[in-house]
Amino acid sequence: MAPEGKSPRLPEAGQWPDRVAPAALVAGIVLTTVGFLMAFLWVPPVGGASVGGAELIGDAMVSQKLLLSQKIFYFHMPVAITSFIALVFGAWYSLRFLRTREARYDTCARIALEITLLFIALTMITGEMWTRFEWGVWWSWEPRLTTYLVLMLVVIAYFVLRGSVDEPERRAAFSAVVAIIAFIDAPICFMVTRLIPSSIHPVVLREGGMSPEMGLCVAVVAAGMLCVAFALYRARFRQVRLAQRVEALKEELGD
Amino acid sequence: MAEREKQERARRSDAPASPRSELCARPSALEQYRVLLMKDLRQELRTKEMLVSMGIYALLVIVVFGVALSFARPGADFLEVSGGLLWALVVFTSLLGLNRSFSHETENGCLEGLLLAPLDRGVVFLAKATSNLAFLAIVEVIAVPLYWVFFSSFAAPAASAPLIVVPLLLGSVGIAGIGTLLSTITASTRGKDVMLALLFVPVVFPLLYACVSATTAALAGGVLMEEAFATSLALAAGYDVVMLLASWVLYDFVVS
């Protein structure tokens, strides 16, 4: 009973969510695979068009390519949703850190933002592919693209900032503030780029509205991606926390 | 410039009238704010370090623009670019100023002294943001006419051009607010100049977008003016309110 006095200060790891994480990973893999198959085999192409197996020439070839390139939408949008949800968690943990000053929440926020960066990168990659095929350019200053670019830059700056502050206490406070600012900035950025009626920049207009099949497919993939993100988060969290625990134990033994 | 000095003199003259004699009484928040603001302004007026470097930097940016545009054909199209160029000038100059504004606080341990004093952190933030805004405004008062002198030969702006004062003001308020928070953060990091730019540019992006839109609308006039000016200004003002509130609240965590 005597050494109990010190143990609460050790960084703890391996709570119940770690046991759920492998199951979440499997579920995520299954769901995204199902979504992948659904996207290509079950969901009809947009606008009721059909992709014929026949080899068509010229104009028709292009439209066929377009119809297939649209399939990336079923990954692009869920990945984007996941990245934003991860950012929400990052900001939430940052807020909790600022309130409680517990190092645990700082680690949580940092890892949530790592997941955010990963999924933002995936969003940008899938988005770029789509932009290239649908609009024929690598980049356009469209509201969603712009918002994600800005968001990505802030999250990268977050990690650069973390790298350039040595004191753990101060680093945690600074990065928590930046995470919250990033979370506030992203919606404003979207609104600003969306709402300003602009004959200065061409705004690419697309009609919204998904058919029920499309919606279902997106939902399945989004659920899968969220499971994957959760499993990744827990795995990384466990790894970082255990490393911190080892450090703490070493220090304790050194005394 | 002269007007500001007059204001300052007026403030100085009524300073002794304030209740300083009661040593036990804590000075009011307004008094604290005024003392902090005057400290920054006085320091700047004596050294003129920041204003000179910002002013010359603004002129240099204009020279670079001159080179960049030297092969552009003069025409009405230029008005659509000029708003953006003007804001590039403002952003780069303000980055320089923000970097400077905290460097002399950290140099001699002034920040520690400031924090040891029983001051409300929100007051510190407001004073610092106001002094940054003042410097930025002075530089803009010099730089915008210069910009006009150098580039008015390209195309004559529309009649609504003087209205660019409104987006300039809204933009400067936002830049000073969020910039003060971010420069406080980066003042104590390694490689702080780069760090500030890394954080500042993406965070201020929405404000910049709205202000460029409003400025371009004012310069080009016509349909653009009717369509975009009011919306852009409303969005810029919204950004200012949200970000100033957020910075004000979060400042406490940054300096403690």
C-alpha cells in the first residue's frame, strides 16, 4: 500500500476504449470495403446515366470517365467529415486542457489533431483527383477547397509550433489556444468564401442533393472511416501514453 | 500624426487629475489600460524603431510591386488586382510590426515585469492590441497614398474609391486583435519570425478575403460595388467580433 502515494501521478494508459479499438478497426475495414463495393456495384451513376461496356469514341469516352471519377466522392466526403469531427475533438480536448491543466488532455488534443491532419491530407488528395477529372484543373479557389487548404495550413502550423517550444507546460497552453483558434477559423473561412458574391473569382456552382442510394453509401463509408479514425486515435494514444509512463517510471526509479 | 499627438498631449494633461493620490486604491481597468497604452506609444515615439522600419518596408513592397507590374498593360483590369495588392502590402507590413511589437518586451524581461504587476490580462491584451492598431493605422495613412501615387497611372479608380477606408479600418482591427494573440504566442518560441507568419497568414485568411473583396469593390465601383461591398464588410466585421472575443478570452492562458 505504501507506494500508492506516487502511482496516481504516473501517466495511465489502457482504459476500456483500448479494448474496443481493435473491434472498431475491424468494423471500419468491413464498412469501408462494403462502401467501396457499393459505390461501384450498387449505386447508379449520377443523373441516371449508364456506363455501357461498349467502347465509345470521343465525347462519350470522356463522359464515361467522368461518371467513374465521380465515385471518388464516396470516399472524399466521408474523409472530409471525419477530419472535421477529429478537429472538433481536438478543440474540445484543448478546451478541457485549458480548464484543468492536466497533461493527459494535451496528449489527447495533440493526437486528435494528428488524426485531423491525416484525414485532411486524405481529403486534399482525393479532392485533387476529383478536381482534376471533373473540372480539368489541379486547383480552383472554390470555397470548400480553400477552407481545407487554410485548415491544413493551420494544423501544420500547430505542429510546427509544438516543435518550437521546449517547456511542456507552455507548449501545451500555446498549442491548445491555436487548436481552438483553428476550430473557430475554419467555419468562418467557409462562410466568407461562400457568401461573398464574387464576380472576381469564378465560383464553381454545383447542385446539391443526393439520391437515397448515394446518401446511404456515403453514410456507410463515413461510419467506417470514423471507426478507423477512432481505432487509430486509440492506438496512437496508447503508444504515446505508454511512452510517457515509461519515462515517468524511469525518473521515479532514478530517484 | 499631428492629431494623434494632440490627443496624446490631451491625455497627458489630464493624467494628474486622475486619482493617483490614493495609493491603496487599485487603479481602475481604464487607468491600467491607459498607462499600458501610453507606455507603448511613448516608447515608440522616442525610438521610432517600429514606425520607421514598417514605413520603409511598405515602400520597399511597393517597389517590388512596381517591378512585378512593370510589364502589365495599364487598363481598367488593374483595378481588380489593385485591392489585392494593397492588402498584400498591409499584411506583410503588419507581420513585420507584430513581430517587432513583442520583441522589445521579451528582450529585457519587460514581459515578466508586466505580468508580475497585478493587472488583468484582458487589459494587457487590449492595450497591446490598441498600440498595434495605432502603429498599423499610422503606417497605412502613409502607405496607402504612396500606393495611389505610384499606381494611379495604371487606371483611375471609381468615384467610390475613398470608401476603402472602411475595409482598411475593419481589417486593421482584426489584424491587430488576432495578431497580438499570435505574436504573444510566438514571441517565446524558437524561430519566431517564421512561426508568426505560419500561424498568422492562414488564421487571418477569411478576414483578408473579405477585405480584398470590399476594397476591390470600392475601387472598381459599378455592379461589383452594389453586389459585394456590404456583404464583405459585414463578414469582415463578424470575423473581427468573433476573433477579438476569442483572443481576449484566450489571452489569459497564453501569458500566464
